[in-house]
Amino acid sequence: MKSNVIVGLPAYNEGNVLPILLMKLEALRAGLEEQLHIIVVDDGSTDDTAAILRDHAAVLPNMRVLTHKHNRGLGEAMSTLLDYVVTHFDYEDVLITLDADNTHSPSIIPDLFAKLRMEELDMVIASRYTDGGQELGLAWHRKLFSRGARWFFKLFFPIANVNDYSSGFRCYRVGFLIKAMSYYNGRFITSSGFECMAEIMARFSRMGVRAGEYPLILEYHLKESKSKMNIWRTVIGYFRLLRKVKYNKKWSKEHAL
């Protein structure tokens, strides 16, 4: 029986680029020995995202759309995605997450998957900060913010071989996700905003995650939609996360951190 490669996309108002991204993903199917599944979490989109997803789900094999009635934020979208994956797939399967705005190239998905399997890792991050990684079209203040976040999390939540804590382009072993959900009693992501990606890494750091990185060329110049990330709100979220993890003993006990 074939194992599964699941591609998970949290999406909010990405109707302009979703058809392009979905066709890029579908083009990978023929080259995979594994069964490809596409799961999109529509986080309360108000554009034509829902209609586009409905039309594509009707014709693409193994595509499923999970819908939030209202916009709840990236953290909630990721929670919905992970909850679905750990209850519908098996230990040997693999989950790939990437941004739905077409700034992450699906062409490296087979490379992430191969590195995960060959090096027997729990996760592989498509990283801007490993050899060969780049950021194209990103404003200087966003680059500065991303680098600051990188050093912040390397200081407080160090993980061997990890430099990019905020990249949403990741490859996870489903078995490790199942283990993590059990370890934290199902309360895995408590952040609602973009800081949720760092929260995942903070939790993994307590579990001895075996992680690696593969170079990512972030193609931000291809982004057509307005950025949903509020930098200052995310900064506040990072410090709240640090406070909860490091200094709130009750929170730490309840959430096994």
C-alpha cells in the first residue's frame, strides 16, 4: 500500500494565484511514488477563493477543502489542518505545508521529502537562511524583521540544524505530529497569528525534534495579494509566546512546556 504525501495550504483571499499554485502541485503527482493529497484550509476568505477551491476540488484527485466561516488567523488555520491530518493519516505519511500566495515553489517538495526520508528526520524546513537560500522581492524592513526573529528564537528555543523558525514551507513526518499532539494533550497551537509557526518550533524544541533544512528561494515578487502579517502584532505575539513558555509556570504545566 502506498504511503501518502499531504500538501496543506492555509489560504485567505488568495483567489488570484490559487489556480496557478494548484496546477503546480498537480504537476508533481506523476513523479511521486506516493499518493498525493491536497488539503486547503479556507480561513474565511471574502474573495473568490471558495469558488475556485470548489471548482478545483471537483476535478483534482484527493483534494479536500476545510472551511472556516469567518477569518480566524493563521494559527487557527494551522490547527484545523493539523487536527485533520493526525486523525486521517498514518505514522509513515508526510505532511508538506506551504504558503498559498505562490511565493513558495512546489518544485522542491520532492527534495524536502527525500531529505526527510534519507536522513531519518522528523521535519525539514525550506529555509531562507541555509546555504543556497534567498529572499527575492522582499522589502528591507521585512528582511530585517525576519532576521531579528531568527536570532530571537535561536537564542531562546535552539534546535540543532535550524536557522529559519518562521518559514511556513515545511515537511513533517506525520508520526511525529501524532506524537506531538499526544505529548501536548491535543493543545498544540495556542497562538492565532503568524507567531504560530514559531510556537510549533518552540514545542518541538522540548521534544528533541530531529530537524534539517533545505534551501528556499522565497519568490516574494510573485505575491499578488496584500500581506496579511502585521509586523508589530507579530512582534508582540513573539514576546507573549516567550513569556508563556519561559515564565508562566501554570501555562507550562498545563501545556507540557
